[in-house]
Amino acid sequence: MKEDITVKDESFDTTEESAEYETTSRSEYISSAYYAIAAVNELDTELMHPEDKKRKRNILRKSLRIIDNMITEIDAELYGESNEDE
């Protein structure tokens, strides 16, 4: 005779609503980084306070890093292993 053993997990509540997750696609990251670059690229650093110059450099550096990371992920997904020329 087959015995049915059922164990109820008290920590799992099935009446709880399912969680919603917002995901951001690689293209959205690339677009956002591109728009950030476009927004600050034409700013004249000659008239800026040193802190603002640093902010502009940081935005450009971070945006380029985001684009590089996303392109690297896309390349690895399409062609296998990453072939970085550094």
C-alpha cells in the first residue's frame, strides 16, 4: 500500500500576492547612459566650478562604463566568451 506523506511549510504563505519585479533591459541601460552623455557632453567646462567639472567627468565615466558592460554582455551572449582587447 502506498503511503502519501504531505508536509506543510508554515513559512510559505500561499495567500500572499505574487511579487512584481521591474526589470530593465540592456537596451534601456544603454539608452539611459547615452542620454546622460548627450546631456552633459556639450557643457562648457571653462565656466564650471571644479565640483561641477568633476560631476561631468563622473557622469561620462560611469555612462561609458555602463555602455561597455552592456555591450560586453551582449557580445558574450551572441558569440560566447568575451574577447576584450585591453
